Amino acid sequence: MIKVSQKVTESAGLIAEIERRTGQRISDCYQCGRCTSTCAGSFAFDRPPHVLMRMLQLGRVQEAMESKTAQLCYDCMTCSSRCPMNIDVAFIIETVSNIAHEQGVKYTIKSMDRFRKLFLHNVRRHGRLHEASLLASYNLRSLQPRNDFSLAPLILKKKKKFHFFPPRIRDRAEVRRIFEELERDPDYGRGFGE
Ligand code: SF4
Ligand code: SF4
């Protein structure tokens, strides 16, 4: 008889729990990568969303819980809205993060709350994400102005995706109105430590 290790059993239990809480089937993902290609935050992740999905399929739950992705995903839900299999990827990542909290997983990114807060402030201000100013404000607030400088050549190569000047969008006021509406909810922003 094959002896199933405790670790494998624990992983299977966690996968079942993630599926139970989200109502999603992780095995439905066929690795097309669309979630990652539409994720504005993946530049800061160590495991892009489709890789995180693959890790879950392989039972590497602990690694997924400890990933920067679980710590930094800001639930914008773009990935969920673009998945051809209608998988709610954002909900899965959020659940991985919640279970990590419950399991006492220590986050390596102490400034996660700062990043989330600055991200939302950035979207509110520009109407959509402006990566350059988000990076600049995050580095300045972290007192590490040269952080990620080594990525500059890579970023410059992706000029079409990385805009140095804020985007001009219509209905910026409408985005601001949505934020004002959200801020009326007493639970909004709960958990932002700083
Ligand atoms: S978009 Fe959906 S099917 Fe494609 S990799 Fe992401 S989760 Fe999987
Ligand atoms: S919900 Fe998270 S993973 Fe999905 S697109 Fe937004 S930031 Fe990326």
C-alpha cells in the first residue's frame, strides 16, 4: 500500500478548502496565461497569477501562501473578468492569502499594506493605474529610492506597457465618485496597517 505523506494530505486538504470557500475548480485552469497578461500588478509578483494557479494544481500550497503574489494582489479582479474558463482567480488568490493568515504564515513583505494603500490612491488620482508614479511613491515612502533600479532596462524594453506619464482617461471624476462611495463603508480599508 502506498503511504501518503502528511504533507501531501495537508496540501490536498487546503486545496479542497480553497475550492470549498471559492466555489471554483482549480483543475479547470488550462494555463492560457490570460490572467497574467492582463494583471497590472504582476510586475511586482514573484509568481504571476497563472503560475500560482499551476502551483495549486500541483499541490504546492505552502509555496503559494508564502508568495509575494498572495501578499500583494489587490483584488482588482481583472484576471477574473478575463479568464476564458470563468475562474475567479482573484477570489482564489484572496482565499490563499486568508488561509495563509489563519495558518500563521509570516509575510516577508512588511510594507504590503503601504503598497495596497498607494495602489488605490494612485488609481483614485489618475483614474487607472500609473505604474511609474506608483513605483516612485512606493520607493520614496519605503526610504529606498533606488529599489528595483536593476529592473530599469527590462522596463524600458516594455515601453508600450509602461507609461512614464499618467494616462489620460475620460470619466476620471466617475472613478473618484466610486472611491467616495466605497469610503462610506466603515469596512473599507480595514487591514491597511499604516
Ligand atoms: S486565464 Fe484562467 S484558464 Fe487562463 S491561465 Fe488564468 S486562470 Fe488559467
Ligand atoms: S486581482 Fe490580483 S492577480 Fe488578478 S489582475 Fe488584479 S492584481 Fe492581478
